[in-house]
Amino acid sequence: MPDEKMKIALAGIGEIARQQHIPALRNSSDWQLAAAISRNATVDGASNHKDIDAFLNDRGDIEAISLALPPGPRFDYAVKAIEAGLHVMIEKPPAVTLAQCHLLRDLADRTDATFFVSWHSRMGRAIDEARRRLKGARLDRLRIDWREDVNQFHPGQDWIFEAGNLGVFDPGINAMSILTAILDRPAFVSSSDLYFPKGREAPIAADLRFDNGTGAEMTAKFDWRHDGEARWDIEFETDRGNFRLVCSGSYIEADGQRIGDGMTDEYPLLYALFADLVRQGRSETDFSPMIQVADAFLLGRRHEVAAFDWRKD
């Protein structure tokens, strides 16, 4: 039946799952949250499993899985899910390395199942309007301002400062996902300064420059040491006017006016898109935001800054 809900499992029951994935699935007209996979958490109303192997041994008629666990174990889960024939939706970043990304896509291409590499910030309500404003315009200046307090968004999560877990690019890749989706002419990282806290393996801040072959001034500042309200903004100056994309694509500020209501329904839209892809028998595997971040590390000049310790409130 067209209106019959598809059964889905959710792997990784952490903060993002409880704040975004579970509510989106509970309210979905497409999906029934039938199973949860976590070492130390459970979800009411779902069958609960400790790991991917336990789930696959007792999956029943569940046909899809959403992977919201950290990047480290995510690859192994994705491989096993794809090889089991499940439709797979994967949180950002899709893997730890680009080689892993391409291997997952190659594995998925050998099956009839859907593989959806999701970028939630692309679901922002003002993304389409920003793309429309940039189409055919001459871009003179672009500035990404992506600052937040890591104590607020990842309290006590030491894993995020371990090698392979991106550090400040964990949120910063959201800006890259927007950039790669809306620019009329693609840009690439041309310069990168990375700031590593003493004793940590991933950067806490970064300053980047981009180039698109036109001479436009394009910069980005990412910082996890921000004290105050988070800023996830991108400013544009073009020959057709200036505007600012605010709060990770939620709304636009232009000519003293606010365009858009600032509401966010990114995860419901992601799951609706995933359902459409499954029904159409298609996959969506855009790794371009990951490529931008990888290039930032490849070009990165390393600067050691003061040691970071979690704030004790």
C-alpha cells in the first residue's frame, strides 16, 4: 500500500538521535521506528539491540537503517548494513576518510538498496532562495562565520577531539554542505590554518580561504571557543546585491529585511527524502562537503594553541 509505513532501525542513540532523529521518525508518515541499536541506551516502543550484529541476527522485516553513531564505528555498521541489503541513511560526516566514502558507494552500487548520504543543513528553509539569488550573479565576496561553544554542543565528548573525528569541522562541514549546494560556480579550498589545542588530535578552530577562479574574496572562520550565542552564517556580496544566510540556512537577511520564518525542519525533510529515494529505487551520494574538509586538512598549516579542558558548570 502506498501509505504503509516502512520499518526502520536507528543506530546510535545519543544526543542528536534524541533531539532530532527520534522525534522526526515518531512524527513521520513514511517511517515506523521499529528498532534501536546502542551499547548503553534504549528506545521505548522499539526492539533494542547492543550492536549491528545482534540486530542483523534478529531484524525481522525491517528494511532500512539510519546511522547516527560517531564516525569511527559508523563505517563498519554501514558495510554490514549495505551487505545485508538494507536501505541505508548515514549522518554527516559519512565516514572518517574519503577512501571509506567511495568504498561504501561502490558496495551500495552492487545492491538494489538505497544509500543516502545525508546533509541536514541543506534542508534549511532558505537554501533554495540563496541558490536562486546566486544563480547567474557575479560573486565578489563570501564570508563563512561558523562559531559555537563546544561545551554546549558536545559536552565532555573527548572522542570528537580524536584523530579522524574532524574537531571543529564536525559542525563546520555543515557550512561546506551549504556552500557546495548553492554556489553557481564551484569553489575549492586554497589556504588553511588549523588551530590544535595542546595535547589534542583535532583542531578547535580553523581559518580558510577559497578560490573559484574569478578573483572573488572567499573566507571562512570556524571556532569552537566562541562565548555566546552560536553563529552559523554565510555573507554574500554580488553584483545583484548583498545578503546573509543565517542560522545554518534557516533564513536570509537582505536590505534590512528578514526573508523566511527561521523555523527548522531539517530532519523531517531528510527522512521524507530518504523515503522518496527508497520508493524510487535511487541513491544520493554527494561527498563534496567531505572533500572540502579533507582539502582543509591536506593544506592545513598547524598552529598549537592553549590546552582545552571541558568546562565544569
